[in-house]
Amino acid sequence: MQGYVINLNRVKEEDLIVTILSKNNLYTLYRFYGARHSVINLGFKIDFEVEESAKGTIARLKDVIHIGYKWINDYKLLRLWQDFTLLFYKHLKDSEDIGTFYFDLLNAAEQNWDKQNPKRVAIEAYVKLLENEGRLHTEFYCFLCSQAIKEDVSLIRAFLPTHTTCTHTLAISKNALNELYTNKSSLFLNDKEVDRLWNIMMEGL
């Protein structure tokens, strides 16, 4: 089966506890160190098998094959991708039934990661995630004072809308946000706004 490595924890020198987001499940598996083992890193897409262990112990990760990205050697793209995929671990680590949505979302983002500014790809994917979870606030009422937002909007964690005067943060074009929320397109966001939304997203999904 295939999945994305969304978290790694080192144990006993070189052994690893690996969290993998697959098509239908979130796996936490033990990976024994071995000189012949392929390298595993955060954000990698792998083909793998699960070997069940004795009752009460963690299952083992085996037969790992790295499925490379065509942009894997671009350090900047890889670093941003790793930051993005780690957010999914923090968001999903206590989940049980996750369905296929999150895997499909990462899969689509990975395929577009080098085709435009990757921060834009991530932001567009995040809006789809918020919508899927019923957390996308498309009506502009300030989260802090509950009053309508008539001018441009400031966003805080989880893209909650606020007045710029309530949070004293960068204003974002309301028209650009409408385009983002309606068509999942960051086309009308300028680069400064994209950086702001990326930084908000890095606070957590």
C-alpha cells in the first residue's frame, strides 16, 4: 500500500516510530534500523507493508520503497512540503476513521507542488480541508466582536475572519478571499497575502 510519512520519532538510536497517512488509515509503525533499509524522511511518499507484532506491541513497517517526487531534489520545495505534511500529523494524530479525503488532498497537492508557488498550492488545499470539515467561514463576521466586516479582512488561526482593527494584522482583499473560498483559487492574492496565510496555516490546521 502507499502512504505519506507525516511524522517521525527516533527511538533506540536509529530505530523509528513512523506515522503514515494512507488512503484509508493512519498508521503508527515501528521501523527497525538496518544498513540496507531505504532512507525514510518526513514528507516522503512510500510503498510499504505492515507486519503485525505480538499482541499489545506496535506493528512493524517493512518492505519500504520510496516513491520519489520529480521535485525531490529542490530543497526549498521539500522543506515547505515537510512543514505542510507535518501539520496533518498534528491535526489527525488522535483520529480513528479518517476516510480518503486527507490522502487525496495531499496527493493532489504533491502533484502540483512545483507547478506554482507551493504556498499557494497549500493554501488552496487548506481551504478545501476547512470546507470538508465544515469550518470554512465564508460570511465575513468578526470572530472577536461579532460585527460584520465591511472592508478588507484579517484572518487568524483556522482562517477565522476578523476586523483589522481587532487584531492589528495584515488586511487581505475580500474579493481575493471570495475567489479563494468559491473557486479554491489563490489567483487574486498577492505574494504578501499568500505569505500571511501560509504563516497562519503553520499555526495548525
